[in-house]
Amino acid sequence: MTERTMTPAEAAALLEVPVDAELEQVERAFRYQAQRSHPDRLASASPAELAAAAARFDRFTLARSVLRAADDERRHSPGIGAPGPERGPVGGPTAPGSSARTGRRFAEESWGGPVWAADEPYQPVVPAGPWLFWVWLGLYVVAAVIAFIGGPLPYSGLDLWLRLLPLGLAAGAYARTGRQGFLAVVVALGGATAALTIAFASFGPLVSMILLAAPVLGLVALGRYRRLIRP
């Protein structure tokens, strides 16, 4: 969809605001969508998923520009009143010719990330997400070996096949897919790990639980980002 074909009604529906929404409401809706869809905030994403996220981000940016233009037309249309000073994204006066820069700066300061105008399509930069996944998975393997040797059930084949291996597989699967079923398995096996640590209260099980927790939480965090970019 290009800027010539997106209507104010379509832009309002995309940002989930009324067509005649105030600029402040439009900015709040845009910041909310930007926080969810900005490609730089999506770790462990494939290039195709990053491109899709960038396209969604550009659509939100375009919708914001369309609604800002529609608001400007309403305020300057005959019968509404004489044109006043050009206003910024939240209704404050700005110097002539500076509204685009002010709007972009406003959004950047509001959520801490760069915002591109509709005429500046975002070029996604592939983050360290895929590498981060393998780093967390490698750390889990190391932690699982330590837990197998010095955990609550040392050298137990049952512990390896019923707890350590399924926990790692579920955490890795959630990081790659973001599906809630895998997260439920992670939570259940994490609870079992905590219960075993309490039951065998000693230094070894406590250390193994801490070592397992760090990569599991890292993989879960990647899964949360994955859920944001799922259609």
C-alpha cells in the first residue's frame, strides 16, 4: 500500500484510533505499535521475518503521516478558521517547516528508538538474534552437563531424559517458534527443577539450578520477541 492509496479511514483502522483522533492520540497509538513491531527490537528473527516486521513498521509510520496530514487539512480548511501556526505532534506550536523533524524527534524520545518517516523506508539490519539463540543454547548444554554431574540426581539417566533434555528442547523450541505450548513445558520442568533443588538442599543442586536458569530465561526472552512478529 502506498501513500497515495492509504486513506485516513484505513490509517485510523491500522492504528486503531478514530478518523478524527487528536494528534496526541495518534502519537500514542503509533508509539504503541512501534514498540511492538520495530525490527531492531526483534531478536532471533530470520531475514524474512525482519523484512515483514519492517514492512509493518513502515505501514504504521505511513498511517501516522496520513492522519497528521488529514488533521492539518481539517484545521486549515475553509470555514474552520484562519490558518494558525503549524503545530507539532502533540499540539504545540513549531517553527515553519519543522513539523516532520519535530514529529520524528517526539517519537524517538518517547520510546527510545529511531523512527523513520514514510518517505524513508526502513532498511532492516539483521541483529545478533540468531547468534544469541545459539549462545543461549550452548550455555544450556554446558549447564545441563554440570547439572547431570553435580545436580540433585547425579549421573541419573532418568533425570537426563525426563528433565534436562526435555527442558532444553522445550526452551529452544519456544525461542524459535514463540508457541505457548512449549512455554508451558518449560514452566513445568522449571518447577520440577526447583522442587528437586529444595528436596536435595545442598550446594550442588543449588548451583546447577542457577546455571540452568540463566540460559532458560534467555531462550524464553527470545521466544517472547518471536511471538511479537508472528502473524
